[in-house]
Amino acid sequence: MLNCHATLASRNSVFQEVMEGASPELLEILSNAQEFLSTTVAESTREVYSRDWQAFSRWCDDLGLPNLPSSPEVVACYFTSLAMRDFRVTTIRRHSAAIAAAHRESGYPTPTTHPAIRELLRGITRKLGTPPKPVDALLSEDIKCMAEALPDTLIGTRDRALILLGFAGAFRRSEIVGLNVEDISYRDEGLVVLLRRSKTDQKGEGRWVGIPHGKNPDTCPVTALRFWLECSGISECAIFRGLDRHGNIVSERLSRRSVGDIIKRAAETAGLDPSRYSGHSLRSGHCTQASRAGVVEHIIAQQTGHRSLATLKRYIRLGRLFEENSADGLDL
């Protein structure tokens, strides 16, 4: 996971004695067991942890300090160096999680749980902590403008389907790019989408999401998705894939970052300021638009998959800051 020989050796050593002289049947079982061990963390998280762990390892190597196992003193100095370089608190905490994961997988005590590290992180948070800058929610009128402005090319067809489906389903970026053709079922009422895994469902229990037909054929997510699949000839595996400027498929699956790029590009084409939007604007926009339409919060949560209504309410509040605002009554 962390590009570390010690980590891999520790994982393999669990089965080393059993593998020696094992039958072909047992070797197959052990191989699957090793694969299951390697998937205890989501692939996207593994990639981020790997980068953060490599950064910590390079820093330790440059200063001649041990990285595995490391000590609370070394980790404290590393976090302080990140803070001095104006790293965000959330980024430093992510580095902490990567260091902890490397130590756990290698069977070493986790230095990040030391009380001194916890106090240091609290101090960094008090000193440097700033709330993340919220991105604007894309509302229905924005989505309609973007869908209309997209060109009638294969790339435009893909982007239109991605935006309309992502908005109607209130999907995260990872959920959009993770969709396969096999996850889609057509009904008279619309689509049924199976989310096999999501940010709040790392165990892969799965969740079904309904996508109803749109009132306008030009912005109907069901129609847009059907048209994209027909035009692209995609009949299995990933629904959304990378395309070159000639419309040739160049990747087996879009990356999460590509979703943000597609949204920004479509926003700019529609005359909107692309800097105000991100890949999260579809999900936050769904919450805001549904709330404005009078949909109650627990119904919105059924679509979004929010387990915490408090988190959902933050989305809604950000999108409704100027509705029923007490400052309107100040007669300024």
C-alpha cells in the first residue's frame, strides 16, 4: 500500500510458513487471502497514503532519521516542518493517517497515537486551522445551461450524461467514475443505479439509487445516459471513460480529478465562472435545490446516502445563506 518493502514483507510473512509445501488448492486460498488483506483500504485512499508515506520517508532520509519504525519525536518534527511550510491542517492529519497505516501494516507501534502528537496537532489546528473554502452549488438552472451549451460531439455527449446523472443521483466523484454498465438497470420510472462502494460504505455493502426520468428530454439523465452508451458503443465495464479530441477512447475509466475538470469546462462553456465550481458542486447542488423545492431532509439523505443529517444540513445551509436571512429585515 505504501510502497514499502517492510510492509509487504510483514503482510507476506503471515502466510510464509503455511505456503511452504502447500497444495495447489491451498495456495489458491492463500493467494486470495493476501488479496483480501491488500484491499482493506479503498484504492483511492491507498494512492494518497502512498504519496504521503513517500514524502515522510524522503524527509527522514534527508535528515538521517528512522522512518519505519519511527518515533513520536521524529513525527512531531515532521508535522512541525509541514506546518512551517503552510500545509493545511487537513493535509497534516492525512499524513498522520498514512504514517499510522504504514506502522500498523508492518506490525510496529503507531507513533501518531502518542499523547504528545495529539497535543501537537491540536496546537497546529488552533494556530493554523482554517475552514475549507466552500465551492458553489450547481443548481437546476445552472445544470440546464451547461447541458444546453455542451457541443453535440462524443465528448459533449459523455460530459452531458455525466453531469446530469451526477446531479440527479447526488453522486460523489468517486461514485460517478466507479459506475459500470452492469450497475445500471432500466425501469419504467427511470434508472436504478447500484453503488457498489462509496466513501461511507468502505465494506462494499452497496446501495441502490433511483434516477427518475426528467421532465425535459434535453436534460433527462436517463435519456442522456442511454444516448452516451449508444454513441460510444460501451456495453460493459466502466461507463465513463477518457476520450481524445477525435472521440477515441483512451482510458479504461475516468479519474476522480477528471470529473472536476469536466464540470469546470462545462461551466465555462455555459458562461459561468469555472473557478467557483468543483466536482463536489453536483452533490451539494442536488442537496440545495431539493431543499429549496421543499423536499424534507430525510428524503434527501436517502438519495445522497448521508448517514449524518448534521453533515447534510451543512450542505443545505451553505446553499441557502441568502434565503430567510435575518439581515433582510435590517432595512439597510
